Amino acid sequence: MPERLEPLDILERLVSFDTESSKSNLALIDWVAAYLDGHGVPYVRVPNAAGDKAALFATLGPKVDGGVVLSGHTDVVPVAGQAWTGDPFVLRVADGRAYGRGAVDMKGFDALALALVPEALALDLKRPLHILLSYDEETTCLGVADTIARFGTDLPRPGAVIVGEPTELQVADAHKSVVTCLTTVHGHEAHSAKPALGANAVMAAAELVAELNRISDAMIARGDPSGRFDPPWSTVHVGTIVGGTARNILPKLCAFQWEFRGLPDLDRAEIPALFEEKVRAVTAGRLNRYGDYGRIETIEEVAVPGLAPEPGSEAERIALRAAGRNGTISVPYATEAGRFQEAGIPTVVCGPGSIDQAHQPDESITLAALEEGRVFLRRVLAECAA
């Protein structure tokens, strides 16, 4: 008989794998694969291009379209520089909590989904229940993309997705998009007393940062007609800026990282288009006023789609019933949910524990929250058996 593990047993094993986003998750995926093999559950691995990471997609029940996906990521944020009271990769249970990196974000949900396997196998499921474990959610949310691309081809196309990020089991049907960019201004060095001999990259960059302030003000003025988000507007932010070598040298380079977090109805091309219009003006004006010395380039580093409400969707219906809720919420952080929605699959975010515990030293989830999550997933399972 295959070993039947409790959620805490599985969580202990999952936490033991250091799956920071900069590292491989293959050892964890190997363990999950062996666990599923022990129960005779079919699955596919979906590796990344480099082969050092993989997603895993398992199917419980019939191999047909219309199933429900429980989606969780396996990567975690770094622990370096954080004041942990114990080893972050050794699960510690104390004071009604389970402590460890990823305990709440979101290996706790992963463990609950995997613990459901024996119960699912004992039922006559009418529609499949899928478990999708991904990677790189904490950086790009691209770890699900290759799996999604296979839906409806060699993998069944789901009818609903529940992303198990911690929401205290409230059903979230909306979150903002996130787009992060790196802009580099290339100038030309010269003596500061002779500005006509060069191009000042820092002063050109300053005009671009000022433009982002203007765009930010425009987004604030536009506001959020839905009234569901905090803050109630699309935000624009410059996080880092570096440039120049000495006060008396026209700086050759200046680079700054910036982002925007857009309301679900914001066209993600709008802010970059406004910014590029200013880039063209600054390139022709401030930067190259004395000659063809400089250029400006912007690289989009990360683009995570937002999640827009779909009232009455299959995902919302299942999650609300299973969670015993009467309405939905929005969340301030981004998830993989928008990628499923862009593929035309109804998706909500709903998982145990509080996001307030995520990314912190001594990250934890309460044992009560784990049990509540177990009840929630058992009700989702029952929907697949009905």
C-alpha cells in the first residue's frame, strides 16, 4: 500500500527543498513525482528551456476537458539577510503554527493538494481534478506558461482554475497587472565645462523620471471606478537609478528601473506608449541637442497580466461554494491567475493562510488555516465527484 501522508508530513518535505527562484526546483519535483508514482497517478513534467526547472501537471479522474486545476507554485523568495530563529528549510511546528520558508506562500497549499490524492482516488470523479505545481511565480509568473500552451492539445483543457495563494480562503477575482522595465540612457562623456562636446545621460534620465511622475499623476486622477483596489488607481514607480562617474564629467550612462501596477482594465501598452513618446522627444532634444551622441533603450523585464472579475464564472462558483463565501474580493499582489485567464480559462485566487506572513523571516501558517484549507479542497473535490 502506498504511504498515506498528512498535509504536515508533505509540507515538511516540501519546505526541506531550497527552491528559491534563482535555484532549481527539480529535487522537489522528483519527490512529488515519486509520491504520485506510489499512488499510480498520471502526470507530465513540463521543463523550462534550460532544463533546470520544471512544472508538474497531474490528473485525478477521467482524462477529459472541463476539469478543475489546483495551481500552486514551488519557488520561494530568498532568505538571505532575514533574521530567522531557526533553519528556514526545516519545518518547525510551535504555538499552533508551522514555520518555514514557503509554509504559507505557498507550499502549504501544495501540500494540501497532494494530501488530497488518496481521497480523490477513492471517489468516482465525474470531472478531473488537476494539480499543477509551477516555478518562477515569485519572479515572472511564467512557470505556468508552457503548461497552459499544451491545454487542449496533449493535455486536457480545464474548465476552471483555483490559484491557491494565501487569501485566508476569501475568493479573489481581481488583482492588478505588474510590468517592470529597465531604461538605460547612453550619453557621451565630456568635460562638464564643455557640455556641447557630449551628452548628459543623467539629465536626460531626469526628464524621463519626471515624465513617469506625470503619468503617475494622470493615473491617480483617472482613479478606480470599481472602488475595489487599494490604492484606488494604477501605480507608477521608479525603484532604482544609477549613473555618472564624477561631478565634473558628463555622464556616459544612467539606468533606472521602474514599474507600473495596472488596474485590470488598463491596457498594458498604454503607459509604455506614453513613456516612449517622451523617450523620442528627449532623444531628439535634451540628449542630442549638440550632436548625434546618445540613445535610450528600454527593456521590459517582467509583464504579469492582471486578473479581471468574471462574475458567475465556473471558477468563482466552485470556489465560493467550497469556501462558504457570499462574495469576492480583490488582492493587492499579482499571481499566475491572469495567465490562465488570458488563455480563456475562468480563474480565481483562493488559498489558506494570510499574505501578511509571506516573504518574512519566520514565515508561517497556522495549523487551523491548514485544516480550513483541507476542508475547502475536500469540497472542491466533492464538486468534481458530483
